[in-house]
Amino acid sequence: MEALDLARWQFGITTIYHFLFVPLTIGLSFIVAVLQTFWHRTGRHEYLQATQFFGKLFLINFAMGVVTGIVQEFQFGMNWSEYSRFVGDVFGAPLAMEALLAFFLESTFIGLWIFGWHRLPRAVHLACIWLVAIGTNLSAYFILAANAWMRNPVGHEINEETGRAELTDIWAVLSNDQAWSTYVHTVSAAFVTAGLFVVAVCAYKLWRNTHHGDTGNTGEAPSAREHSLFRGALKVGLVFTLLAGAFTVLSGDHQAKLAAEFEPMKLAAAEAHWDSEEGAPFSTFAVGDTDQGHNPIDVGVPNVLSFLATGEFDGEVHGMNDLQESYEEYYGPGDYIPNVFVVYWAFRLMMGLGLFGIAVAAAGLYLTRGRERLPRNRWFYYAAMAALPAALLANVFGWILTEMGRQPWTVHGELLTAASVSPGVDLGTVAMSLALFTAVYGGLFVVEVGLLRRYIKKGPSHLVPDLDDDEDESTIPHFSY
């Protein structure tokens, strides 16, 4: 094992861990903004409680995401200095925009939102959470534009003297086809995840309240108002998930077509597709022989891969064997085929787990049709709670597909991963930092789960007490996080 191998493991682990919080932050910011908008327009106390309750969970997740994101960025200078030297001029612009425009926007207004209850006018306070949601999504766009450049490098030229990529057109980087398509797909998947987070929390509370008489930490039975709150929030989460799921599926189709154009090797690996073929089938199950470059067992649906890749059922899809030969001729000797097993199954797990969550949302909307109706089947509540980890894993497998499918490149066609690692970092140094990060992240995971479990079990009444029929909201205590 070399330092390169452990550096890749370390970056992969920290990236995946960080991305457990990112989709929840992106999606929950919008859901909390929507809930507060409902309260602002209707004045219903349940919407205020829901805003505070899910806002609390959003803030816990936001804090964890910031901490893990900072750690991730340090690796560019520590383990991947050659990569940073090569891409620094190009990456500097979108990442500076992310920090100066997006992150400052969301961090400033999240502070105003936290401390502005009963201090800011309601409309101004509502605008704060919407600006947080906008800033969060702007931040995602700039980061994803930088990542998309690695898969389709545009708007730059290579300085032959320094061996660095130099930015020539920032608009080309920001308007890259891979950038906006990846943004739509990633953010819609984040909305699915956040919607299923709300669904899972509501399903847990409704199931406990209805069938177990859960009293949380208060020792009191849940109120009818709280029951109504979670029933309403459940429907919000289900609608949010289903709408976002439609965008995820459509944008995923577009991502496949972009992969066929800009990253044909990744698409071929995701399908274990070895030889170029017209009317190529979509593989549902394959057992491959990577040494011989073929699949002894391959069960597929005829013509579907060609349609996904080209929009035509008889379109040609390039195979890995032919691409490997052409890459060797163009780039020189080397192995340009990624880990087919990982990429193939990451693609299927991403789709399967994601579609499971969308199916749960569709079933939930059917079962909750009508104003007061709730599902009576135990299986729905279990499925709703299981859909959240399924969605998180679908996001993880999506990024494994994206990053592993690009190998052996860090910047497609420009810079190999083997040439990106820091030359002065040895195996022992990376191993020590990897062990330290793993221990710290394990501790943070325990803290995160513990905090979420604690406040979910407490419910919304500990933040905003229930009102009697003759009480006004101005009589309740100031909200505090």
C-alpha cells in the first residue's frame, strides 16, 4: 500500500461523511422556510411549532456540516498539493464566490433568524430563513460547478511552462453543462432526502403517539394539536419528496446522456458494457471477467441503455475495451478502466434506494388522502422510517459513482490521480491522520445522533408550548435555541 491509496481512502471517507449532512441542510432549509411561510400566512400555531421543531433539527445538522466541511478542505493542501497546484487558478474563482457570496449570506442570516424571534418584524424574520435557503443552494452550485469542471474541464488553458491549468473564461466554468445538470440532480436528490427526513420523524412520532402513548421527556401525553402538527408535516414531507423525486429522475436521465458525451468510460463501467454496440441493453445483473473484458453472465433489457445514453433505441454506446484502446493511443499506456464492480453496483444501489424512497412517498400520499386520515398499517410507518437511511445511502452511492467512475483521473483527460498526491507525504503520516479523523468523526456521529434523538423525542412543545383556545402567541415565552 502506498500513500496515494490511503490518501484516496481518507478523502473518500471524509467526503462521504460530510455529504451525510449536506443534502439535509440543503433540503431542510427550504422545508423550514416553507413551514414558516405557512405560519406567516395562516397564523396557525401548529405551523409555528413545526417551524421551530424542524428548525432546531436543521441547525444541529447545519453545524455538523460546517465542521466536517472545513476538515475536508484542508486535505487539498495536505494530501493533494499537486492537484491543488494544477487546478488552483481555476478552482479559486468558484470557491471564492462560494465563500464570499453564498456562505457569508447563509451564515449571516442564519444568525439573524436564530436570534430574531420576537425581535424582528415577522416579514423580515421570514425573509431571513429564505435568504438562508437561497445561500445554501448558491453555495451548492459553486461547489458543484468546481466539481463538474473536473469531469468536463472547460474555460481554461494549460500553461506549458508551469504545467498548471489557468482560467480563461469563468462563465464557461459556471455555465458548464455538467455543472447545471449536476446541480439539478444533486439538489433534487437533497430535497428528496430532506423530505424523507421529515416523513421519518413524523412517522416515528405518529406511530409512538398513536400506538404506544409516547410521552417523550415531559411525562405528559401528546396533545391533539401536536398530533395534528405531525399529520400536517407528514403530508408536507410526502409532497416535497414526490415532487423532488420527479426532478431527480428526469435530471438523472440527462446526467446519463452527458456521461455518454463527456465520460463514456464511466457510463460503460456503470453498465459493465465491454464492447461498443448499437441497441445496447441495460444490464440488470452481471458477473464480469475484468481480465478477459467480458461478462460471462449478463441479464439485460434490450435497447434501454442506448436510449438512456443517446435518446435513440438503436444508438451506439461505446464499450470499455474500445475506449481503453483509444485512450492508450491518445494519452499513452495505462489502465483507464475504473473499478467496474464498485461503479456498477454503486449505480444500481443509488437508483434502487432512491426509487424506494420515492415509492414510500407515493404510497404515503395515497394512504393519507383526506384531511384527517392516517395510515393504519404498521408496514408504512416502518417503511417511512427506513426510507431516510435509504435516501442517505442513495446520495452516498451517487457520489461514489461520480468520483470512482472518473478514475484514473482527478481532472478528466488532464491530470491523473496518481500525479495529484502530495510528494512529501508518506504512508505513516496519512495513516495517522486517517485514524485520527475516523475516531473524531465517529465521536461526532454519536453526538449528532444523540442530539437529534433527544430533540425528536422531546417534540415541539418544549420549544413552543401549546396554546389554549383563549391564549394569544404574544403570551408564550421567547423562543430559544
